[in-house]
Amino acid sequence: MSLRLRLTILYSTLTGFILLIFGMSIFLLVNFLLNDQIDTILTNTADGVINRIRVNSEGELVLFELPSLDLTANVYLQILDTEGNIEYASAPLRSLSQPIDPSAVDRRTQMFSETYIGEIHLRVLTVPLKAEGREIGLLQAAYNTGIADATRSILIRIILMTTLVSVAIAAAASWLSIERALAPLASVTETAQQITSADDLSRRIPLSGPENDEVGRLVLAFNATLERLEHLFSSQQRFLADVSHELRTPLTVVKGNVDLMRKMGCADDESLASIEEEADRLTRLVSNLLLETQADTGKLPLRFTAVELDTLLLDVFKKMKVLARDRVHIRITDIDQVQVNGDRDRLEQVFINLISNAINYTPQGGEVFLSLAVMGENARILVRDTGVGISKDDLPHIFERFYRAEKSRSRKIHSGFGLGLSISNWIIEHHKGRIEVDSSEGKGTTFAIYLPLIKPVIQSQTGKSS
């Protein structure tokens, strides 16, 4: 059963249920008013008769001036003695040899009841007659409810017919309106099927209605999802192309060196060193991929402790001096005593990654400057180089996974795989910090890392190194 049919049935059923409830309320109200009107007529008639009843000296009932009931043709009267014998009866009931409602006679209380005489439906008021504290008889006044019953029957038929017609109209209106309302969903389904069959993530669903309703928000969310999937798919394609290239180069070198050693019949140090270097390169690639996967799944462990950033930065500075050799000059311009709550190993990984990038993309004789200072309630670490810089087109994307700014940075044998900055950004964000970058092509790049202090204190400058 389609959604359209289910919704149509639901709306039609609700409409019918509401109309039945409304109709039954009207019926009960009309029925109450009719019964109240009949009871009022019977009560007034009985009061008029009782006011005319007397008792003679022998204790017999005497009815003076029996009210004319011809004007109220639907009201019938009977006056019974204490034995239940009929003393007086209105014209239509004179041939009746028993009380109008024999069951009410035995109860000897004032009450309303329902009874039938033949096919005539009567509502009966039974009133005990008393004089000087003793019961002298019984009065029964009956009303022919034929007109009231006919009114009730007509009203029920009107309610049922109105409900059926309204349900039919509601079903037709719901069927048409739901078709129009669900049209965008059909477009979503068609687009999804076309994407599946053609692998075309560039397609978008046209929005024909308002944006703020449920269907409009669904279409916008679906289009946003498609856009993100297209971007991720493109990034992964680019990443696979990069990885394929990165794998092809070291594997080719390894294979070439192995072939060379086989031909020479011995293993020379230069070939072994080349193989070792390419193996290290492959190891770094696999390590970065593993870290990226752990970050995606939330399984990258972070062990938070108090970390002396100045000590950590000095340790990283010593290691990077060895990496830079004499090709690039690394300097520490400022360093404060700073303590943060973080994972020392992961923060070291971030610093090494940023400084390594600065060294790799800074030409011979260039400089890389490091600094650590307190900025309000945050520690700020700056990594500034005088390298080739990053283009304005690449700058917004450098923290995206698998992205490499190849337009402005030439690929080198020790260049990264487009994962380092993404992992670094993830680590800093999970330390409740942030990374900012400013760059100009041909002038250099500055990365600024902000990390919250354990407690905001005024730190004193402790030294400079170069």
C-alpha cells in the first residue's frame, strides 16, 4: 500500500470519526431537548389534572372539569384508584382495560417510563395521588412520541449521509492534495535512482515549494547531503590518485634496486639505503592512514595530563634542527612558561607536522620562526616560515582530508599525503583549541595554534633561543 493511499485512508477515517462525534453530540442534544419538552408537557398536564381532583365524603375520587385534551392530541390520561382500577381515561384510551404502564403502577412512585401500546411508542409520567397524607389513587399521563421518534430517525439519517458524503469529499481532496504534497518526494526518489544507476552525484533535486516546510527542508537536506557526498567522493578520488602515485614511486625504486642487486650479485649500501628510505616513506603513509581512520571512528586515544608547552616546544625544536640541517634556519623568537591540559604525544605530533611542512616548503637559506606566548586565557604557538606560501584558492581547504595544495607547493620526495593537517586540526579541536593560518604566495605561511590554559595566569618571558 502506497504512502499516498495510507494517508488518504487516514485523513478520511479521521474526518469520518470527527463528523460522527459531532453528529452524535448533536443527536444527543436534540434527543435531550425533545425528551425535556415531552416531560415538561406531561408534568404541566399532570399538575393541571391534579388541581381538579377532589375526594368526596365516601373517599372516592371526583374529577371536576376534566381539562380538554383535544388541543394536545398526543397526550393521554388515566386516573386509577388504589386497587389499580381505571376511574377516568381520555378518549383514545377508554377502550383500554389496563393501565397505560402496568409496571409503573406497582412502584407507587412518581417516575417517567417508556412503553408501547401496539405500535404506538409512549412516554409515561406516573404520579401517586394523595389526600390528607394517604394515597387515594394514581395518575398516568402518556405522550405519543411518534413525531419525536421520526425526528430522531431523520436526524440520524442526515448525520450518516452527511458523514458519508463528507468522507468521500475528504478522500478525494486528500488524494489530490497528497499527490501534490508528495510530488517532491517522488522527485527525490527519481533523483536517487538516477544517481544510483548513473553514479552521478552532481545531480540536485529542484525545489518547487516553500523551503520552510517539511518537504522543503527534506529536499534541502538531501541536496546538502549530495553536495557533501560529491565533495567527499571527489576528495577520495583525488586521494586515491595521490596514494597510487606515492605508492608507485617507492615501489618502483625498491623494485629497481632489487633488480640492480640481483644483477650485481651483491647488496650495496646505496641500494639498501634507498630501499630503507622508501620503506620509511610507505610506513609514514600507512601510519597517517591509520591515524585518520582512528580519528574518523573516534578511536584515536587521547591521554590528558598537565603538559609544559615550553619544554615540549624545546624538545621539538631540537629534533627539527636535525631535520633542517643547514638548509633552513629554525629560530625560537619568544617562549613563555605555559601549562595546558593535553596529550603530550599528540601535541608533539602536531608541532612536528607543522614545522616539518614549514621546512619542506621553505627554499634553501629560508627561515622558520617558532614562538610560544600567553594570549589571555590561551597559549598561542606560532610556526612561521618564509617559504612559497599557499594560494588563496587552496587556503580554505588545507585542513580538509586528502587535500593537497599542489598548485602552490611542488611535490617533493618527502612531501606529505594530504593527511597531516587534517589530523593536526582534529587533535587541536579535541583539545578545545583551534588552528588559524595566514599565507601569501611567495612570502611564507604562518600557523597559529591556540590552546586553553589550565588556569589563566600572567607568565613571564623566560628566554630566547636561536
